[in-house]
Amino acid sequence: MSGDPGDGQGGDRRPVGLLVRLAYATIDDFRLRFAPNLSRGGVFVQTRAPKPVGTAVAFELRLSTGEKVIRGEGLVRWVEAEDPGATPPRLPGMGIQFTKLDAASRLLVEAIATGREAREAGGAATPPARGMTTHPPGQRPPVATPEPSLAPADLAPPTLTRPGATPVPATAGTTPTQAELDRPHRVEQLLAGVAPVPIPLPAVPEPITRPSRAVIGIDLGTTNSCAAVVRDGRPYVIPSREGHRTIPSIVALTSRQTLVVGHLAHAQLLTNPAGTIHGAKRLLGRPFDSAVVEELRGRYAYQVVADAEGMATVKLGPLTLTVEQVAALILREVKEVAQNHLGEEVNRAVITVPAYYNERQRQAVRHAAGLAGLQVERILNEPTAAALAYAYGRHLKQRVLVFDLGGGTFDASVLELQDTIYQVVSTGGDNFLGGVDFDARITDLLLRHYEKQVGTGFTGDRVALSRLADAAERAKCALSERTVFPLQLPFLALHEGKPVSLEVTVTREELERLVGPLVDRSIDVCRDVLLARGLAVADIDEVILVGGQSRMPLVHRKVAAFFGKAPSRAVHPDEAVALGAALLAHSLESAEGVVLIDVLSTSIGIALPGGQVKTILHHNTELPVRKQYGLSTTRDGQTEFELVVLQGESELAAGCEYLGTVALTGLPPGPRGMVKIVVAFEMGAECLLTVSAREMHTQRQVSVRMSTRPGPGGAQRQVARGTRSGAPAIHGGLHATVTPPAPRTPPPARGHRG
Ligand code: AMP
């Protein structure tokens, strides 16, 4: 991601600004003549003053008229020396690998590359581009030495025309002269500093014309995201631009009104908490007035508002971003990092989501991926991904429990592994249990120390509070490695005009006392998840710990005490999910397929009059599943009705999450009660819901439209109001008549198969 020099965050990586003045006056000339110097991965710029290899550059390629054609950022990956002895004389230059292009430039580069490929496919002897092209993973892109297929004569006029290409019509006044073309492009340092390339807000899904060869696995995490890929049969994590193994799932607006993502965004979390969006994954696909969003609003320093359709949306200075857009910016960063690393186009991915994500949240991830220019090959549940990382290729026969304690949430899933079959048998979790809750306990401790020291409550502002929370997290992480941590916060706040500093020594023992009840809650969830299937702790062969917070020694100890065995150390807690996703991506492309069998993490039902819920698909039901439900009309001549679909375990509609409204229209008019409809709920392997309906008398398919947005009124509010007033929640006043609700499946007691 670009450094924003104005914020001084770029450090040594601050790009050098380059203005490249080309000899061409028209975009057509540019497209035809410049094509050999351009590929999707980069550009070769002729210049007598190339920058040293490794220089980060922010560049603009402009026509001789001053019109900008390509704008972006990149890294100098090779420098080519002048060769006056060559025929024709070879000009010096530098190959720049793109790290970022603005949207218009990307389209132009894509169009030029596609055009060249079409010509190549058509048999024209077009020289390959000298910009970055595909190269093996882990290797540098090929150095653009003259292509062997290029006879020297092919390079005239100087290096830019292509053999076999349609001659460029000499348009008076636009086509450059030979002398002009002989000149290197003029490269000037941009004196006014680098204009940061604004990250365009993704607004519409980017069309994918050519699915990429590479398919990556992405763990779109609450705190950090991670990408992985399989090469030569081995999965590995793709490092971030900065060389880290994960990318913070953070988007921020800098003081220069530039959007930054990842580590750069994280850098300003402390100084500009209101302009830094973190933890957005928890808001994804949720209505503004849902209980979860209400709870989270109090925790985040940035503003969460409702959009016109009632969905949670975030404010970032003057910008209003949908949560899908925030996720798309993170996914686009991951995609670009992967492209830079692999040196080839990446537009396909397997993306993981928490097992508890509902239908709408999964759709939101798909939508975000589309905005980021990624085609989702599969949405994969995080625990299953972790199990894949643990067991892939090991031909195991085991029952495992994946214990996933991340930054914001906790998930526990039992899976039965049998060679290539990964079957989830029970799953559960707590949406409000994660690392941030641990941090909050330490922050409270620090606030108590402050009060004791100063004699009054905390007087600091938001930035000071962020510093406290950050210090609390640092102390927590440090105490996973050591037993004592001295914490120093100089000039934290002002009290009676004087600066107050805080110095506290936190011990592991103290931390464990504070957070013990939180770890106990995670163990309670494990107990419930086992009970739901009649399993005992002895039935679990291995416990796999994932999620950053699971690194805490107390978590290890409590898990070991509960399960009677130490948890497995076979997978990396931060990387297992991405590696599992990459392995699934690999298996989808190869013959070594795996079979994934999942269960429904949260029950799905419909709202009934009086604010009750009728469960249609039950929690822990094996997927895919199809259940039918019978309805009949309650009014003479009724031709349509609506069903409010909810997800949750509560018997009351108000306690469940609104999923959508199904509108059934085009029913044949008939006397009340005589028109009967069978509605089928189908949940596929990826937990995506389809609803269909058939009118029983004529057997005609009824048109079904599921709208997943609550609308400005908020269906959740509607349902809740219905509950209080006793008004019917199902429009049209229908009642269920045919199929009784499916009984909750008793947990089958399964023997130990390990
Ligand atoms: P994740 O969402 O899996 O990236 O987990 C992030 C959470 O893990 C954050 O709350 C971190 O503070 C926490 N975390 C990371 N490393 C450690 C550590 N060594 N000890 C305790 N917690 C950690």
C-alpha cells in the first residue's frame, strides 16, 4: 500500500515520484506502440536515468500532450543498461513492477494486455511484453533482456513496434517522428512530492474476464487477514508488502484524505481512532438495529450508521462506506499482495468465514469479494479450514475439536476426519468472546490504577483511551511469553493542567485472575458443543487451537485440564485457517479432492403471529438439507403473502437475527384456506439458503423473492413490534397448516472411532 508522505508513515519506503513523458500524442498511438513495454504486472520505462533496483516509485505516464495514461505505484525490479553496439542501439531503462494502479489505469493495462494476447492467439508474431509477466512462485520476475524471438530488425523503430502488427496509420500531427521515438522517455522527478494514489472505493463488482490460474486461500479475519497458496504441493503463507505474515483487517483515512489499508492503517489506530475502521467483520451483513451492532457501536470509536436500507454502514471522515466496501478494500489489498508475490494475475479465491456466519453474512462476503475483483470458488467455514490444515494428506481417522479464540469471537467445532472426508458434527460459539474482551479487563485494571494515582476518574480523551487499550493488548501478548510486564504510558492525560504518566507492572498471575472467567466461558461452549452430540471429552482425539488469543498459556492449561490432554501443536494459530483455505483451493483444482460435510450453525425459522418463531431448519442439521413447510391462505382471493425468515435459537422473533423476507406472489385466487402452498427451505453445502414454493392444487411453482435487506423500517423492528402488540408478524395473516415443525434431532451418541 502506498505510503502517504504527508503522514510520514511511509518511512524508508516512501516512493519516489516519477513523471514519465511519452513521445506519443494520442492514446491510440500509446496502445499500439507502447504495448510491448507493458504487461499486467508492470511496465518498462526507457530512461537514461533509471532508479536503482528496489526503489519504490509513484509514477505517472503522460502523453506528449500532458494527458495522463497510466498512474500508479511500483517497485523497480530491474535496470537495463544501454547497448549502443546493438542494432538498433538499445536504450537504457528500468522495469517497474506494479504494486498499485488506479482504476482507469488498470482497465487500460488490462485492455492492452488482452489485445496483445488476442493477437498472439490469432497467430501474430507479437513480442511478449517486457513488463512483468508470469514467473514461477518465489522467484523474481524475469529480467527483461531482449526477447530471443525478437530479431534486431523487429525492434525498429526503436524497441516499440511489434512485428506483424498492423502498421500504424501516420496521422498528421499525432504520430511521433522517428527522432522523437528514438528519444528515451523523459523521466522527471515530481518536485511537489508524490500525489498519493487514492484508493478508489469499490462500488460495483469488477468483471472477471479471464479466471486466473492461481487460486489463493484467504482468511478474512476480524483482527488480521492472511493469504496462502499451494505451490509444488506445499501450502505457504503469502507475506504482506511489509514482510509480515498477516495483514491487519483495518482501513483508515489519513489526514490527507487518502484511504490506507493493512499495516499503514494500523499505524494510525492510536492517533486517529475515529478515522480507523477495525473489527468491521463483526458488522458485516448485519442490520443496524440488530442486537450485535447495537452492542458493537459502544465499543468502536468510529461511527456506525444505518444506510438507506437499514444495514450497518461506517463513516470515515466525509466518506460513508458499506461494510462490504471495507471488506472489499481488505480483500483487494490481499489480492494485490498475492499478485505481487506470485507475479501473476489472481482473481480466484477460497474465502473463510466463521461457522456461525448466517446466510446474509456469507452473501456479504461474496459481494465484497466481487467488489475486490475476486471470484469466490468456495466459502469455507474457519474450523473446517483449520482441520484441513491439520489433517490434509495425513490419512487420519480422528475426531477433533477446533477451538478458535480470535480477536472478537469464539468458535468451537467437532469434526470427524476420515482420510479425505471432513465432517463437522457439532458447532457452537460466542459472538462476544475474544481477545478484545481480554484487553478490556486489563484496560479496566489500568483505569483503576490511574484513579488510585490521580484521585479522580480518567480524564483522557479518545486518543488516550486508545493508548490505554493498545498498552493493555501489548501487556496481554507479552505476558504469554513472560511472567511480568512493566507498562509505561508517559503523558497519558492532563490533570489540573499537569501531564499524568502511568507506570504499572502487570503480572501474568494478575492477568490470569482477571481473564479466568472469560476462558471458563470458552470451556462452557466446548461442553455444550460436545453435549449437543452426546460426546464425552474422551471422544475427542485432538484439540486444535487456532486464533491469536489461543496463544495465552492460561487457555492451554484450561483446555488441557478440561480435555484431559494437551492441545495439539500441529498447526499455527494465526495461519492454519488461510493454509486450510489454500489447501481446499488446491484440492478443487486437482484430483485429490476432499469431501466437506458441514452442519447448520444456527437454526432458521419463520416468524409467526404473536412474535413466535417456527423453526424450519435446526441447529447442527447436516448439510445440505431440504425441509418443507405447508401454508394455506386465510383470506378469500388472497394471491400473495410474505414470510419473515429469521436465524437464531430464541423462540421469540425479537431474539433472532432477521435474515430476509420471502414474498410469494401469483397465487391462484380461491376461497380462504383452500389455496395451499408448500414452501421448501434448502440450505446448500456452503450454508446458502434457497426458498422455493409450490401451489399444491395446480402444482404450479410460485414465484419467490427473498429480499435480505430489512428496509428503512427495519423488519426486525417490525417483528419486535408485532411481538409487543400481538399483531401478526406474517403479512396476510397466514397460519401454518400442513407440515408440523421437524423435531429437534436428538444428539446421536456416537462411539469413539479414533
Ligand atoms: P486473530 O483474530 O486470530 O488474529 O486474533 C487476534 C487476537 O489475538 C488479538 O486480540 C490479539 O491480542 C490476540 N493475540 C495475539 N497474539 C497473542 C499472544 N501471544 N497472547 C495472547 N493473545 C494474543
